Amino acid sequence: MNTLSLKTLAIASGVTLASVIFSSAITPSPTLAGMQKGGMMSTPTAAKTNTIVDVASGNQSFSTLVTAVKAAGLVETLSGKGPFTVLAPTNEAFNAIPKATLESLLKPENKAKLQKVLTYHVVPGTVLAKDVKAGSVKTVQGSPVTVKVQGGKVMVNNANVTKTDIKASNGVIHVIDKVLLPPNL
């Protein structure tokens, strides 16, 4: 289902993802840029895929997120059919949490906890900026996020949405400036 209810949209983005905030896009990786200009990929299957994981992996701003997705064993899931809306924290967002906390989450014995944190950043379905509404939106983790829209800015819980509508073959990515932590973690 591509269109989510008001509540689902709100939780996915925390607020109506304003077109103003979501209008800018992240620079594609050199490989993807080459494909867009008619260049060729080294493997035939790479040209067919542009999943959320592929897009995030192709952008250095998401290297910590990609490392966490791998440590949590979520690469296959987020490369799957979807669709998903991912609220993607940047490396700067991860740097804002204590280093010891991040290192602890990345340990194999904390895989379940890391999965909870990461799936709290994922909303089922594709929610584009133009479809975002303020309110509560349920995440894949199960707990809702709160979306607020004010003065042309969108917030999800306490995170600002800084870029929107980075499209992938199995969903969309919206960039946020903070790591979201689910309640009772």
C-alpha cells in the first residue's frame, strides 16, 4: 500500500515532510552518477538494483548507518521488496551519541538491541515528502514516532528532517540529523 493513513504518515516522518525540506537530494555515488550519464556498471546485476542499502552504501554520509545495518543483520531485509521509508541518520547524527554507546550497540551480543534501534527508523510503505502529515506514525520496530510540521520544517521526534525523497527501488530515504531511540530501550 503506497498511501498510508494520516497516523501512519505522521509516524513515518514525524511530521508532514514539507516539500521545502525534502526537495534536496544527496549526491549519488560515482558509480550511480556514471549510470545516470549512460556509463556501465561492472556487474550486470548492479544495474538492476538500487535498493535502500545500495543507495545508502553509495553515500559516505551514511557509512555509520550502513555499518550498523550490517552488524544488525538487516542488509537482506532492507534490500528486499519493501517498500520502506527509512529515516536515515547521518554520520554526524551517530557522532552525537556517546562513542561507548555506539560501540556497545555494534557488538554481536547486542544485535537484538541494535535491530530495535534501526527498525525504529523504518516505516512500512513509501512515504514521500508530499504525503507526510503531522501525527503519530508506527514504525517497523512497533513503537510510533511523532511527526511535527511547523514553519515549513519537519521533525520526527527530536530530529530534523534535512533532506527528503531520496528514491530507491524498494522505497525512499529521508535524512535526519539525530539518531532516534525507541522508548523503553
